[in-house]
Amino acid sequence: MGRGCSGKGPPEAEAFLVECLAWGLLRTYGIEEPPVPVRAMIKHSLPIFKRLALLELNLGLYDATYRSLLNGSQLIVVDLTRPHVVQRASMARELYVAFCHSPRAAELRWPNHEQLRVCGNFFARCLLMPAAWVRQACAEVISVEDLAARFDVPTQMVTQRLSEMGCRIPSPAAALSARSARDGPGCDRAVGED
Amino acid sequence: MSATALQTLIGTALIDREFCEELLNGRRPALLTEFDLTEEEREVVLAIKADSIQEFAVGLYEWLMA
């Protein structure tokens, strides 16, 4: 499949299931292109996420965190003081945690409770940067920064995703060269060069 | 993208209990028409015998890795 998990990902068979879950959510929400609207996905959560809501605060404690409440409702709390892309990545991670706490996960005896953080981060990469879309984007854009902008994610997530997919991570020099070829030589001049 | 269609099929079953039950039982051929599978993939999916979606996923995973 041309895909393998890095040391920061779950074992391959589990990774396959986690990636399936991400694709299932994308299909169910009818999302067909980046950027994946993870905030809206949480605000308009599926029935399997029983009474899940998004709480947006200026806490300065977490990027985002999942909490279940005594009344049976569930919250994903996101810190609005964090950069936008960090909020998106962390909300996607916590959506996985919410799934792991769902009745559906219990029915499935979902296997990843022991590695919530590892699998959650992997899930976030799969959800926000689906492999097929990344391969397509790599054929069109050349730099990590361009990919980060297209998928609306942190650049660190892009490099991790490319690495675990076995894709080449473009060097800054290669990106500059490709951009120059695409846009013409005048675009490479440094600020202030004029 | 073939693996994508297969993963989407499994992912839908993970989320949707009713879809999952139908996939594991008699309605599998009808459900597959909703997914962009190749003829080979369709044959593989139809041939898998599984009591759970995890077993089903393992069968597909092993086929993809072979």
C-alpha cells in the first residue's frame, strides 16, 4: 500500500483500522476535499458521539482535551489562544478520544485504549491529511508549507504524515527551485533585494 | 484509489452499526455498489468470511499487504 507507520504511530494493523475510521467519518460527513472542517464535525456530531459538544475557551492549559460529564454528555474543550492549525490538529485528536469512549467503540471492543495519545495523533493526521488527498496534493504542490496551507495543519504534521506515508519530504532548496520554475525567476528574490 | 475505497467501506461499518450488520450478512453485494471498488476488490470483499468487522478488516488488510 506504500504506507507504513513511523515509530510515532500505532502498529500497522491497528493503524489500518484507525485510518479506516477516518475515511468512514469523511464519507459520512460528505467531505471530499481539504481542508477537513473538524470544528464543524464536532459541532454537528454524529449520533455515535452521544451528546458530544465543543466548548471553546481561553484557558491556556491544553490545546484541546476530551471530558465526559456526570450527566452523560461529552465535551471537547479547545483553547482559542492556540494557533488555528494547532487547534484543528488537537480537536481531531480529541475526536478520536471521544470515539474511543463512545458506545460504538465499546461494541466493537475498539483496541486502542492503551495507546490513546499515539493513536489519537495518528488519527488526526489521517483525518486532516487523508493519504489519497496527500498523494494528489504532492503532485501539485512542492513545499511543506504549501501542503500545510492546503490542509490547514501545522507544518510538523505535514512532515510526519509524509514520513509515515513513505513520501519524500521536499527540501527547502527543492521547493524554492520548483517554485521558481513555476512562477518565473523574479519570484525568488529575497525581500529587500530590490 | 483502491485502498481508499476499501478503507472507506470498513470505516463506514465502524461508524454505522446497521451498515456493519448488513455488510457481514446477506446484503453485502448491494452495499458494495455504493463504493468505487475494482472487480478484483469486489470479489475479495464478497469472499471474506467474518463474524466481526475487525475480522473483516484483518482479511482485507492481509490481502492488501500480500
